[in-house]
Amino acid sequence: MKFKHAVVITGSIGSGKSAVCELLRDRGFEIIDADQISHRVLDRCAAQVAEIFGAQYVVQKDAQARNLSSHVEFDASGDEENLTNSCASVDRKKLGELVFKSPAELAKLEALLHPKITAEILSQAQALEAKGRLYFVDIPLFFEGKRYEFFDKVAVVYAPKDTLIARVMKRNGLDHAAAKHRVELQTDIEQKCAMADFVIDNSGDLQNLRDETGSFLEKISLNLHI
């Protein structure tokens, strides 16, 4: 199934995908947020995470009550998986430190999460498609995953590699080597631009990004019959 009213927003870590999506929300567009979906799915898989990676990567509910810094509200679907894992959530920072250092561990995590994430994205896209209006799907690893061939219109949020590294250093408190490693785990930003239908340049300031987002929307209205 193709989703003719959907446009994927993607890019690289530090490129500013979230900022673009906020600007689109301000204009009244609906956004499917793959990161939010992945966070919910990850917490619903807390028991499996503990089994695969170790109990040290899971925070129990009693501990959360004492430390509210990372509590995430659960998706109230009432399924057995939710009931099993509703007493725990995953320590994303600690787990991230593990998987970013080890491709093998990252592959294990992706095998656990991605089928569930894809199913939820599909469900939300089907609901929005029925409305017959343009909407956007924020998928950070669109090109890397190769799981989303049902979306055929893609916009890349662009910034040069050096800018990406500097932003990741500042945002995540990493040194240059660690930030560079995280950027290079993903497909090169120049390659992503070459594969995209649209490019939104976020190498400047916020006003530049507003202008770029406006131009992007104009191009959609001119070039896409949706």
C-alpha cells in the first residue's frame, strides 16, 4: 500500500528534523513521530530488554516513583505486552551508551523494536490517509532502515557534517570523537540529499529554517498532486 498524502521528514542526527516538524505543526499539519512511537514501544518491551541486555538497563516502577526524571506514559492499549511491562521502563541513556558502541548489540535492539515500530507507524498512517490531507512522517532512520518502502515522497533536513558533529557535541555533551562516531553510524547526509525528493537546508539560523520550510511547502503544492 502506498500513502499518497504522506511526506517523510528525515535527515541525520543533529540536522534539525524536530525543529522542522514543529514548524509544520505550527502550520496545522499532522505529524507521525517515529521517535515517540519508538520510546513507547521500548518501554513496552522492558522485560525483553532486561532478558537480552541485562536488568541494569531497566528501571522498575518503585524506583521511578523516587526518581521521576525519565518516566514515560504508557500506551493504554490493554494488550498482554503492556500489562506485563507496565511496572518498568527502559533507561534509554544507559542502553544507548551500550548499543552505540556495538553494532551487534544495536542489531539486537533493532530486531526487537523495529517490527513493532513499523506496525504502529502503518496504523497511524492509515488513519491519517483516510482524512485525505497532506501529513508528514518523522522517521530519523528512513534510509538506513529500508523498512518504509510504502512511503515514496521524502524530504531531507540538511546541515553539513561538521555542523552535525558540533550540534551533537553540544546537545549530548559528547566529545568530538564520540559525536563524530554517532553521526557516522548513519548514512552520509550528502547521500541522503541525493536520494531525497526535497531538501530543507538547516545550515543557518531559525529564520533561515522558517524560510526553507515555507519554500518546501510551496514546492509540495506545486509538484505533488495530493
